[in-house]
Amino acid sequence: MKIRFAVAPLALLSMLAAPAFAQTKIEVSHFPGAAWTAQAAIDQGYFAKEKLDVHLNPITSSVAQIKGTMDGTYQIGITALDNVIAYDAGQGDVKLGTPADFIAFMGGEGGSLHVMTAPAVKRIEDLKGKTLAVDAKGTGFAFVLYRIAAMHGVKQSDYSLIAVGSSQQRLDALMDGRAQAALLNRPFDSMAVSKGANDLMAMSKVFPHYQSSVGMARKGWAKDHREALVGFIHAYVKGSLWIFNPANKDAAIAILLKNTPNLPRETAEGIYKNTTGKGSVTSPTAALDPAGVATVVKLRSEYGEPKKKLNAKDFYDLSYYKAATSK
């Protein structure tokens, strides 16, 4: 009896102490090259301070990301705003078993992609008769590519499309000859140039305001895990500000090199400069650009099927962001 009496209080104390050390596990999906800030926040211990156990999961396509978020494999996604809108509006490339209920809860990058082409394609006008690689034909940045082509007299009927997935997959398609053009984000645009591709245009020249990347979650999950989501945003913004701090330049570049296979240091230094320097389209505080959101909605209203009248404010909820940035 004495032994039981002596052990029981210890067990009770252990049980009472456990919640103080408990962490909420969050699986984050992201495209290759899009987890720099989150990795910095992990390495600096910012998520841990918010009692979050964050895991980063690279995905190969928006379809895989959306399906994984719907079935609960991922709780948060770093993705294109257009993906959120497409599936919420019922215009996604695949049909879901239940209606999508996504929200964008923070911003990130603006229009940082570039139109990359095979060596023989010297002008946008030369895309006639060519094959263009996209993530998915009706989501992601495909509409941006359609519009840029149209501005140069190249109609959708003038070229063919292949849906291959992420920038890595689009780069592979460009390099192996399956496609002659693609929109690529960093660092894959620089990799393409190093392999002989042409960089014909930065999309920011055509769309100075375009909300490219956002943080995404399902509405129900966000509501039920408000404290965790607010903590995630708070830590993420701290990670972004850490990267933007010139004192952390070498350490930030080291994170990029460690987590991006085959990335030359010179390219990594260029990415850092483009991200943090003058004229950057990346928000250091992961803020959402309302004008950029409006551009995405306008393009989707033009190219999305079936045609729908869309309201930009239906696709984001900044209450979590405001709570996080006021902490």
C-alpha cells in the first residue's frame, strides 16, 4: 500500500505537467522551393515557442495538395491563391467528394514567376504551335501564361498544353523537350537559364500586383484550431523578418542551400537579393495584397470554367493574421 501511495502522486504530477510540454502537430504542404521561410522559423525555434510541431511536406502538384488538405493529411498549405479560389468556386481541375472550404489566412509572394522557353523560342509570339507546361490547366498560374500569350497575339488555340505539376516538373518538361515554355518560380527559373533556356519575361512586368503565394487552410480546421493557427502565423512572420534581416544573410542562404538540392551558391545569393532587396515582390511580413487578390480573381473570372461572378473577399480571412501580428 505504501508503494502505491508513493507512486500515485508522482504519476499524477506527471499527468498534470504533460500539457505544459504538449505541442500541436501541423503538417504543412508546399511546392519545392516555397518553404524557405517556414524552414527558417523551424530552425530558429519560433514554431516551438508557439507550442507547434511543424512538419514540411513537399508536393508535386496542386491537385495532390488540394486532395491531401481535404482528407486531413495536411492542415496548412503554402500555395497559390488561385488554387484556393478555384476549388472554393467549384472550378478546380478535379472534382472533390465534398465542397471545398478553403481560406487564405496570410499572403507571401507577389508575382515572382518568369516565362521560360526552350532555346529556339526567342519571343512570346513564337509560342504558336508549341507546347506549354503548366501545373494544372485550370488552376495555378496557367491563366497568367494564357494572358501573357494573348497579349502577344497568341490565342489558346495556337498552342497545346501539358499538365505536369510543380515548377520542378515544369522545368523537367522544358529540359526534356516535352514542352517549349513554362512559368517557373525561383530557383527553377535560374536553373533553367543555366541549362540554356531563355528568360523572356517576369510576370511582375505584366502584373505589378498579383497575389501569388498564400497560407491556406480549411475553414473548419482554422476555426477549431484558432490558437494554433494564430501561433503559426506569428512564428512564420518572425521567420520571414529573420530572413530579411541583413545580419542573417549568410545563415539564411545556408538554409536555402541545405534544403534545395543542386542549387549553386551564386544562384542562392541571387535569390536572397531578389527576395530581400529593392523591388522585391515578397512581403517581409507575409501581408496579403488586396490589389493582387483582385488581379487573381479577375483572371479567374475570365478563364475559369464554369463561368462565375466571384467576390474576392470570399476567399480570405485575415482575422487570424491580425491576431498574430498584434501579439
